[in-house]
Amino acid sequence: MCWLTVEDVVRFFLGSIAFFSPTASRSVSDLGVVRPASALAVSTGDDALSAVLPVLRAAFAEHASVAVLSAGGRLEGEMSPSTLCSLDAPVAAAAFAALSAGELASFVDSGRARQEAALRVVRSRLHRRNLHGMLDLLDGNDPLSPSSSSSSSSPFSSSSSSEDDDDEENNQAPPPYSTKQAGRNGLWSKGRRAAREPITCRRGSSLVAVMAQAVTHRVTQVWVVDDDDQLVGVVGFLDVLRALRRHLLAAAPAPN
């Protein structure tokens, strides 16, 4: 009839946080709950197909998101596996085959008009790489372009092969990824929420503050950054629960 999630457990403990004093007031760094985030991060210039897919598998297993970093290691945004999975399979496959990690993140959280422009670039790149089978699959299933049987009724049109050669000149590639800009614009993304900045904390943030951030923003992890927004690590729900468990074990009375 119902089930409990890790978020439900953390939310329950947050409501009884006084019981975990003084552990809850200690910093996440002091408690040792900050894990390296390298396994959950990609750079904006990485190839989406070779770089993002392996990281997505790790993120999915941990119920986490993928951090998108600038070339200098600055946290620019994040990609949720659930959001990517909600894309139509042909669109997602084409985007992975043609875009960089930063372009893919921008595409996922961009508005409809920008997605149309990005898909024209995707088609152009697929055409130049002779991936015509993927082009056929994309044009037959892409919700932002017509299928071969309904082109007359759709407001969006696919690029023909002759037009594909000029797409890179006439249409710019997706801009560098920035959830800050996307969040301000309130961009449309297939009925999902607009892109938002990733939820972050510092090494000195208290455990209770990180718990409150995660629960309030309905995220499963909080990224740890330094003063220059360089990614330091990540604190997930399971890390929080392990810290609370250690507190309970330490506070338990010794057996007679």
C-alpha cells in the first residue's frame, strides 16, 4: 500500500534532531561524511556518449545526480538521471551521440525554441558522421519534429539532408551550460521544472543544515564546494544516516 524512502527516514530524523545533539551541530567535514564526487562528475567539454553514460550508471545506483563542471572544476550544474530518462528514447540517443556533456545538459533543461535549434545541430552532426540510421529513427519519433507520416500536421519540420550541411553555419550549438541562466529564464522543458542551480554547502556546514537543505529542495544529495564554487565532494542521504547511526551506537548504554 505504501513504502518508505530514504528521504522519509531523513525527514523523520530531522523532526527529532534535538535527540542527535551535539552530532547534528557538527560540520559535515568533522563528521567525515563528505565523499569524493569525482565518480559523479563530468566536464562540460566531455563527449556525452563516452563520458556521461558511465557516470549516469553510478549516479543511478546511488540515487544521485551528475555534477557538470567547467574546465576549471567549477560546479556549473547537474543532470538528474530521472530527467534524462524522461526524454523520448530516440531523442536521448541522438543527443548523446552528437553533443558534449555541457551541450547535453543545456539541451535537457532548455526551452522548446532552444531545443528545436539544438535538434537541428544534432541532425547536422549525425549527418556529417554518417549516422543515417539514427537520423531516420530521430525523425520518425522526435516529438519536436514530424514523423514521416504526419509532417503536414506538425508545426515543426525536420531538416533535409541538403539542409543538414548548412545547419552548423545557420544554427549555433547549444550554449555553454549554466543552470543559473536557465533558472532565471524559467525555461520550458517538456512539462518538467525549469533548470535550477544545484544545491550546495561548504565543508563547515552543519549536518542538520545539510539535512534541511536536502529535505527542503527534495534532492538526494548536497554538493560540497569551496569559496570559488570548486567541487569538493558530496553528502548524500545515506551518508547522513550513517552519521546518525554512529551517534545512536555511541549513545547506547553498555550491556550489563
